[in-house]
Amino acid sequence: MRVHHLFALCLPVLATASPAMAVVDSNLPRQVDLMVMGIVLDHTESSQNAFGIQLKPDDPDAIRPRMALCNHDKDERLLLDFYERDTATIISEMRVEEVRTKYVECLVPPQHIDHFDSGKGIHLGMSRKEVTDILGRGYHESTQRDEVVIFYRIDDRDSALLQRHNAPAYYGQYHFRDNRLVRYDIGFEFP
């Protein structure tokens, strides 16, 4: 009984904790992951409220507007690519990668962030099996230098996901070195 009351008290807090959580559809295809640390692809409000700072590109007039965030220890970086066709407040692609150099240009948010976790709990350091257990086996694979890369792609124009986001394709790309996730990219492709 006591656990039930505690859960009932926490429920309103969880519902308001992250406005971005409300936009992630529980009916998404298994291989789709639209969020990293509360930042949702193609969602204006999540780019304005994440980490208590407004996310905006370093150079809004660049051919590919981008912003870089780092975790607390600066050993992980989150790259946010903004729509070229829009007001540069909507994020079209995200990349989480290991930082291998001591000096990296990025903004470190005021909150202590250990890892950049995706909406489905994917984070750097996971094994290939851990990632595929979450996203499923419907992927393509290639080898690039010392990495194995698995690709998930949705490009069926009749897909509700693509129609909702007015995009020709969604992709998820996961790079493994020595069976350890060292980079992942998620995003929408646009013509």
C-alpha cells in the first residue's frame, strides 16, 4: 500500500519532468529512437528547453548549422544538426560520439551529465547485442576501417512516422569498435 501511494505522488512529477517525453510515440517502430537526453528530433519545444538552455547552432548561417555539447568529463560529445530549410531551432539529426582528444570545442551544460543516453536507453560503451536487443535485428551491416556499423532505415513513404515528420527517410547508425558502441547517429533525411 505504501509503495502505491509513493507511486501516485511521483506520477505527476514524472509527467511534467520533461515536456519532450510527451512527444515520443510509444507506437514507434522498434528500430526508431527519436530522443537524446530529452532532445527530440523535429520538435521545437525540446530544443528550447533542454538542460535549461536554448539550443541553437554556433553559426546559424552555415551550410549545415550545428551545435556541440559535451558531458561533464568531456569524453562524450552530442552534435546537433539543425534543419537547413527552417529557422534553425528544429533539430534534424543527432550524433553521440566518443571524444578522443583532450581539447574539444563544445558547450558543457550546467547539469552534471555522465553519458548522453538515447530515449531508448542506448549509450556509448554498450555491446552490439545490447543495442540489437533494444532495436531489433532488422539492420544492415558494414565494416569501415576498424569499426562494424549497423544501419536501421525506414524509407517507406506510407509510414506514419515519415508522414508525420514530412521526411523521406529515418535512419539510425551505430558504430562498434571491439564490440563496444563508440558512436551513434539518428535523424531524418530531407530532400
